[in-house]
Amino acid sequence: MKRILMVIVDGLADRPVDGKTPLSIAKKPNMDKIAAIGINGIMDTIAPGIRPGSDTAHLALLGYDPHRYYSGRGPIEAAGTGIDVKPGDVAFRVNFGTVEGEGSIFDKVVVDRRAGRISDTDELVKAVIKGVELDVEFILRRGSGHRGALVLRGEHLSDRIGDTDPHKMGAKVLKCKALDSSREAEKTAEIVNSFMEQSHRILESHPLNAERAKKGLLKANAILLRGAGMCPHVPSFEEKYGMKLAVIAGTTLIKGVGRIVGGDVIEVEGATGNRYTNLGGKVEAAVNALKTHDFVLLHFKATDELGHDGDFDGKKEFIENLDMAIRPLLELNFSEVCMIFTADHSTPVAIREHTGDPVPIAVVHEGVRTDEVKAFSEFEAYKGGLCRIQGKDAMNIALDLIDRMEKFGA
């Protein structure tokens, strides 16, 4: 049985800085080999000019129309933390952040949306769970680093509510507001605002934050919420394609995408989702997963974070480290495995945010029409035989190459 390996390097592509990108000047012989033995092109994961989120992009790459199946990042993030999201639940994406000022939390200013990229929030989560009292059940779970997820569970709730995260530093924490006039939305907004006030008081006085302050570190004294949503029914990957899916990722969001579509999330020790992640362990896990699963999604996050940080040299260095780690993938039997190597979106260091620029993609399988592209980069990929495609096309191309695509018409 032929199988598919999809390798997604998050935020890999860039706009040029002085005519160069981290990908174009990195020493990456293995990525270049993938380009040389495959067919290449550029890809808009959603559509030309549309700035994808990692969630919507991954749904598209797995063949799910994000316009139909995406209801906000919250449910996906929650699933990624291991919460069993149920119909009627309202789920949020969480950041532990740092706020300063006097009075209510809604009078305070966000000085860091990531609390200095705090890496261990277990004790803070426990304190909030123990101390907050709401009129509905709530589930708070930590994610990777400063991230986490919150689920509200009860009757007559609505996801038609706004964020409390202002999405920028120097702005006040937002009061949650109903986005329509329904009693359900108003009730849910009131519950959220109560959670915000109570959790802030608990975190502000927590011993861990007192200790962080003594060390000159930022307090993680606020829980910032965004991406409220209720999970729609999503057909499982196996139901949709008759294939067993495995997801290998260090980030909660991508694990959540995998769980939402019924995939198996394979945990790898040391898979952090940042530049220090266990690259070799993840590659080894992917190779092994191809023995038990029909489709393996292997995800690397750090290129996106380094793009958001505007770190050109750091992004180049990580690409080079990743290139060394993926060497075993070139030893796969490409008569049995179809490998797609690509990104979910661009995160240019010059912009520090996702952009709508297309990303390079290479497809390797026995019998593909190899082209003249010999280097994997933004400047070379467009010369390849795939030309310009959309994210939804990648799945169709792979299914056709492994003879799983049904004929359309007579």
C-alpha cells in the first residue's frame, strides 16, 4: 500500500531582504536534493493574496475546505491540548500574558502577550482551576510554552463574542463583548469577563509570579483569550479518504488540527515547537509512522516563530539545522512513498507576520515529471512544473500519484 508523507515547515517562506531570504541563502543540500528529484511549484494555501492562519492552512492542505469547516482557532487549540471538545462547548485560544497598571484588569495595559515566552505554566493553571468560580463548567489546559486553551461548557452559550486579547502590546485588555443581540452571547460575554477578573487576581498574587518578578522576569499575570468558536462536525480523515492519519508536531494547534479530523497524534519527547525542538526524534517518528499509517503529517514550527521575531540569521540557522535532520527522509522508497515538502504560509522577517505570498512546494514520487529546479527556495520554485497551485490541490496531486484518486467522469 502506497503512503503519503507531508512535511510542513511553518512560516518557511519570506519576502527578500536586500535581495535575499533565509531560505535562499541557507546551506540546505537535502532540501535542494528534494527539489532536484521532485516536481516543484509555488502554492497559495488558501488563495492568492490571502494571509492564511496556520489552522486554516493545515485544514486546506489536508483537503478540508476551511470556509466550510473552520469555526475559529479556539476549538482546534483546545483539541490540541487534549480536551474532548463537545457540541455546544465554547472554546478559546489562550495566551499567558503580562499586564501592568491599576484597577480592573480591563484598565491594565498588555506589556507582553507571551509573558516573556514563559515555558512552564502548570502551577498557574492549577491555581486558576482551583480558584475561579463560574456559573458554568470550565476546562483550562496548558499548551506549549505560553499557550493554552479554555473551554466553557454549559447550556445556552454562544461563540458570537469578541476577544479579550488586544493582539498588540501597549493596548488595554479588552472587555469581552457580545457580537450579536442574543441573550446567549451576552451571557457568555459576562462569564468570560468574570473569568478574566478572577483569574487575574489569582495570577497576580501567585508565588510563581512573585518569584519571577524577583528574578527580573515578566509576570504571567493575565490570561488573554481569542478565537472563540464552537466545533462543527468534521468528517474524519479516514472517513473522507479511507486512510489512517498520523500527526507529528510540537505545537498544540497542529495537534489540534490532527485530532479534529480524527488523526493519531504521535508524541515525541523533546518536541517543543521552538528552535530547540527534537528534530531528529520527530523525523525518526515520521519514518516509523509510515509503517503503521497511510498519511503522515510532519510539522516544524520554529521558522514561523523566528519570522515573527524578525530574526533573519536565526531563521537561516534553523533551516540549516532542519536540513541536516531530514537527511533520513531521502532514504525513503519513493516508489512506495509520496513526499510533499512545503510550508503552510510565509512569515517574512521583514514583516513579522503572516503574508499572502505563495510558498515553495516540492513533490517527490517515482514517475513525477521532474523539472529543472535544483534548489528549494522562493526564487526557484516558481520555475517548476507544478506552476502555481492552491493548498487544496496538494492532496489531490498526492492521491493521484499513489493511485488513490477516482476518475471524474466516464
